[in-house]
Amino acid sequence: MTEDLKRLFAATPTVDHARLNAMESAVWSRVAEIRDRRITDQVRAATVAVAIMVGVANGSFLVMAQRPQPSEMRIFTTASDLSPLTGLDDLG
């Protein structure tokens, strides 16, 4: 059996350690890149979720808020809405 092992070791080509070291550093840099991308994706998803929650909360507060009554002084403002239909908003 030891003769078989000696023959196998003799038949194995020599190993270029410099190439293996370069491959190991390439593998670890790829692992770090994947980890960084995963963290970035998680932060991005959390940011989108918070933005959606803030938008829903803001929209629900705006729905619950009362609309201000039109003022009789609005004809003097820059946004006076001088259209013929402005009198209709008092009806509804």
C-alpha cells in the first residue's frame, strides 16, 4: 500500500504555491464583495420600507385633517383661483 501512495505522490504534478495564494486572496475578496452587496441590499430594503411607512402615515393624517374653509379674502391672494367654477366649491 505504501508503494501505491509513493507512486501516486510521484505522479502528482508540482504545485505552484504563488498561484494558489493568489487564488485564495481572489476568493476572499469575492466573499467580501458578496457580503458588502448583501448588506447594501438590506439597508436599501429597510430604507424603502421606512419611506413607505412614512408615506402611508402622512397620507392617513392628511385624510383625517379637515379641509380649510375658503376665505372671503382669497381674491386678493396670488392663488386666487379666479375660474368661473370657484363658486361651486361652496356648494359641496
